[in-house]
Amino acid sequence: MDGSSRLITSAQDGPHRDLEALVRRHIAHPFRKPILDCNRAAFSAALAARDQWQVGAPLILDAGCGVGWSTQRVAEAFPDHFVFGVDQSVDRLSRGKPLPLPANALLVRADLVDFWRLLAENWYRLARHYILYPNPWPKIGHLARRWHGHAVFPTWLALGGELECRSNWRIYVEEMAQALTILGGRPVAAEPYATDDPLTPFEKKYLASGHELWRCRASLP
């Protein structure tokens, strides 16, 4: 993969000034949008696949898994867990397939907003939760489109587990850390991240392009 990825540009020079107020508003007013039947069906099929492999196996969610590289790698790293790689794009999920997924992994086409809420509503908890290189939505007016500014964000607290977010935009990870600190009541910090073993195609591309990588990690109570 070549190193031609452009750096993210934004008028923001630090975390958005409205982030804390937005997160607290979402915590105070739960998200009530109806869940689509197609996402309910995808969720049910995913849980059935997990139980067919091993009833009650600990769950890992690779949120926005794209082509599924990271889902495969995470499943190989945690062979006693079942990994859902969820993405809403048919194109990304089908690109370069068949992918040699381990038996403890499944790629799921679903809207993450509904999938997160279905996990929470049905009292499922995650052992691990990966948010790897999400769309940064770098314009100042796009705060509510970033996952930590979205109305679904407070749902993550009910899912628990070890959460890790990575991005090549420092501000995104700083905002995520601030939002997770508010949500979980425990300090979360952004930190630079380096690897010679990229987990996703984006991570590989950004490394080849000389980008700085950032991450934050949180243990949700």
C-alpha cells in the first residue's frame, strides 16, 4: 500500500469547546430513535453464530470493521472470544473476499448505532471494544457526527469492557478521551501510538504516509 494519504486538516486546533455540554446532554436524554428490523435480524443472526461456536463466549466488537482485516487479527489474538466485525457498507465487507476468518469471528452488515443499542438492550457486555480509524468528520460543525459526539455514545457505558480508539487525527482521540472520562468517571488520556504491525488497511496506509498515530484506552465500569 502506498504512502499517499493526506493529513487531516481542520479549523479546530484542539478539542471542540461544545464537547462536554453535548456529551452531558446525550447522557441526560437517552437516544430513542426506532431500531430498524434489518438491524434486529442482523443482530439475532450474529448472536446465533456466536452461540453455535460456543454458547456464552466472551464478546469483542470491532466497530466499523471495514474490510475485516482487524476482525481477523483480533480473533486470532483472542481465540477464546467471539469477535463481531460490524460495518454498514456492503462494498467494504465484500472487498477482497473470501477472507480467511477464524471460526470465532463474523463480519456483520448492520448500522452500528442500532447494533450498539441492541447489545445494551439485551444486557450483553463486551470484553473488548475497538473503534479503529473512524471517519474523523474534521469540520467544526461536524462534532455531532463523531462517535463521541453522537447521541448513541452513552450506550457504550452499558457495554463495558476494555475500549480502544485509534486515529491519525490527534484532536479526535483527545476528544474521545475527554468524552470517555465524562462517561465513565475515570481519567482517560490520549497518547501517541507506534507499531510495526498495522491492524487495519488505514493504519498501514497512514504509517506508510508518515502520519502520527494516536490512541486512547479506557476500562468502562
